[in-house]
Amino acid sequence: MRKLERKDIHGPRLYEPMRDDLRKHIIALKRHRRVAVGPQVTIVFENRATMIFQIEEMLRAEKIEDDEKIEGEIDVYNSLLPSANELAATLFVEVTEPAQIRPTLERLVGIDEHVFLEVGGDLVPASFEAGRSTEEKISSVQYVRWKLTPASAEAIRGERVPLRVIIDHPAYHHAVELSVETRHELARDLE
């Protein structure tokens, strides 16, 4: 996936008038990129459009106009974009009850060893961004990627095989088959 450049980012002043339209577009786009894996984990497969939106929203919220700081944000988000034969996603542990946040995040320690993408029967382990977990708890937001073999990437591009996300953590065991629409989005990501 082509990395982002400064020309891809408008910045707060230029972004504000187009914000509503871009938000509507991203909400529609994420409809097929967001996958619930059981009741507490959601995965959003990321691409250039979702990253541009995140950067624009970050710059808007922080009122960042300085080109050097904008370049810094672009660098951070570029590190989250998938490379060739990779898929990338943000994994959210969703807990709505404040009293359950800490126990849930403690219970899911080690989840980084238990998330897979099943491509036509082959299991591809997720690789988690370092620094988002300790031996006591995990962050509720994790950045993950799946490095695919050329054959697996081609199978996804050809949309010939079923795809599933599997979490087989001892305290959280769920799997979901990806919809045709989601599979199509992932195939486009691998072009």
C-alpha cells in the first residue's frame, strides 16, 4: 500500500469545510472494514483512506498547523499502514462498564499470541505493535498486522477462499467469517 505524503493531508483549515463529507465517506467505508469478533473485540481493517481520516481528525483536535509536526504525524500513521502482502488493523477491546475496564484488560493479557487470520484453512498469526501490553494488562487499542505468504495474498486478491478472524485466547475464544464485502475490501488493499 502506497505510503502517505504531505500532499495527502489538508490540515485543519482546509479540512474543516470538507469534514462532514469525509466523515460520511469513512463511516460508509468502515461499515465493511469493521468486524466484531465476539462481544468485546472489534477489528477495523485499515487502509490509506482510514489513516488519512485519522490524521486529519488528530490535527483538527490538536489544532496542529505546523508542517514539521504534520510530517511527524504522517510518519507515525505510515508505520501503521500495511506493506506488500500485509493486512493491517486496529483491534479494539470494547468495555462499556467503567468498573469492568481494568479486569477485562487484565484478563486478556497475552491476546497478542492468540489472534489469527484464517485464509482458506491456513492460519496467519497477527503481529502486534510493541509497547501496548505488559504482564499485568493490555491497552484497549492494539495495532496488528498479518504478513501473508504470496499464495495467501493471491488467494485473498482472487477472492477465492473464505476468510476468518480467530481469537483463541483462554479467556476469550471467538471466531468470525468475514463477509463478502469485507473480503472484497481486503482484496483491494492487497492490489
